[in-house]
Amino acid sequence: MQKYKIAIIGCGKVAHLHAKAVHNLPNAVLSAVWSRTFSSAQTFAETYRAKAYDSIETMIRENHIDLAIVCNPHPFHREAAVEAAQAGAHVLVEKPLASALEDCDMMIETCRRAGVRLGVVSQRRWYAPVQRIRKAIDGGKIGTPVFGTVNMLGWRDRAYYDSDPWRGTWEMEGGGVLVNQAPHQLDILLWYMGDVDEVYGVWRNLNHPYIEVDDTALAIIKFKNGGIGNVIVSNSEKPGIFGKVQIHGSNGASVGVQTDGGAMFVAGMSLILEPPVNDLWTVPGEEHLLDQWKQEDSKLFQCIDPAVYYMEQQIGNFLQALDQKEEPLVTGETGRKTVELFTAIYRSTRDNMPVKFPLETGEKPDMNEKITQ
């Protein structure tokens, strides 16, 4: 069995989850780590028995790294991913791929030219209830997906935004709840419903006056398959409630998943409090399975470290794709679709009109003037 050499770029909170996941994979070894602050890389490397570097290119080339996992803050994803790809490594980038479409395009094009794979972390796709819905759609159990909804209500306090200097600004973070908390649910919605045709969106800052960006956003979506969708996401509800994706089919059957419950999860700082479960299932003849699945999924949740386990699943999928010379489940192009969706919501608010897809690049997803209420 080939053992893939892994490097981690960025040694912050989420990097610890990736390092633990790599150590749990039989076909992977964490060889090296990089951080903007070399002392941070050294400390991290000592913890996980790897080698610390202050140069991404040197790290990749000296260790013959197969896969670089980019874990630094998303304002710096492009620089790190491009350098790793040009040095010859495949690249897996933490969500979101970027906050600007042109950054996404540069990463995708650089990886294409270098002949390496590009993936984006969306580990919630490996949740059993999320997979169950995808299989139901593929099996025609709900007919055609015609209506999809995302509801994600949670909370972020001032300490969260003060924890890093790049948070809460248009210039650095590039957005708020849409960019940083909602990408997982937006990705799942797009995975189920398909490509977007048009978006009308509105964002506001309801109760976080110390940040520039959105703490709440809504959108109405028209999909290219003729379906429609609705998105409601917010960081304005104490102490944090839930994240849900529900899909309704042309035959009247509905399926849904609560991906997050109890409180908003902060990678490396808090625990996942409630197991992901199917909270809606009206597929004819299968309604009675809902309670059984909840019990099974809750039992699994008690037996694993969910913050690490699902990282293992995604990294394992990426390595399997390398074995089989295929694309991973979540590609760079897939990650770009999520960025395109939240960019459209920002532009729709700015221009007070629906936005047609595909979007033109060259504009950062910001609001040139802060919305006043």
C-alpha cells in the first residue's frame, strides 16, 4: 500500500484536527508543516512528529510531499495553494476556497497547469444522514429535487471576532456569516439541487456593530433544473441553535438533515454537541426508518471524535482519488460554486436586483458602502 506524504500549511486551530486525522489514516503520514511564524510551526511539528519549515516550496520539494492541506485563514489561501501546487503537490484547501472568485480561478488554473488535484474541505458531506439524502436523490426516491432550503441560526460574540485581526472586515475576511459559517450548508444545498441560474439576496448586520460584514443573510435561488431554493443564515441568535438542509421532491416526498445542533461549532475550540441526524423523511414506505436512523447515527456519534473522524473521511477520499487517478468528491470547481453563490448574494444586496449566473469575475464580494437600516 502506498503511503502518501502529507504537509500541513498553517498551524492554527483547525490544523490540529487535520493532523490527528492524518495520523489515523493507514496510508498517510504527516511529514512536514509550515506556518507564517516559524516558532508556531516548530511547536506544531514537535506535537505531531513532523518537520517544521518556513518555506512552502522547500517543504514540498525536500519531502516529496504528495498532498498539502491548506489550513491557514482563508484570506491567505490563494498564496499558499498556488505555491504548493507549483512545487508539485496536490492541494486540499479548508473552506471557503476563497472570498473572491478571481482567487478561486487562480488556484484552479494553477493546479490544472501543474497537473495536480485541487479539493476543498466540506467534511459534512460524509455525515451518514447527508449521504442518505444524496442516495435518495440519486435513486429517484423523491422524484426531481424542486425546492431546497438552508436554515442556519447561530451566534458569534465579540471575543470570536477579536480572536483574529482579519475577522469581520471586508478587506480581509471578505464577508461574514456567508463566507465563514454558512459554506458547509451552502455546499450541501448545491450538491443536492445542482447549478444556480439566478439569485436575489439581502444581507444585514443586525446586532454586531463592531464588525463591518454580514451577521445575517437571506436569499431566493432559481436553479437551472427549474427548482427553487431559500437560504436563511445568521450569527445573531444566542447561544446557537441549529443548521438544517431540507430538500422537497416533485413526487411530494421530503428529506432533510440537521447538520449542526446545540451551539455553533468552532474548530479546535469547541465540541460538536449534537449528532447530525435526518430530521425529515417522508419517502413512501420509508417513513418508519427515521427513528432507527437517528438511533444509529447517534450511537456512531458517541463512539468517535466527530471533529476528526469526518476529516479522515474527506482526506481518505482525496487519497483514494489519487490512487484511482480520479477527481475527489469535492473539487476546486465545486468549492468555487459556493463562493459564487455567496458572492451573488452580496452583489444582489449592493445592486438591489437579482443576479444571473455565471457571475463575472474581477469584483471582490464586498459592499462599497456599508448598508444602513
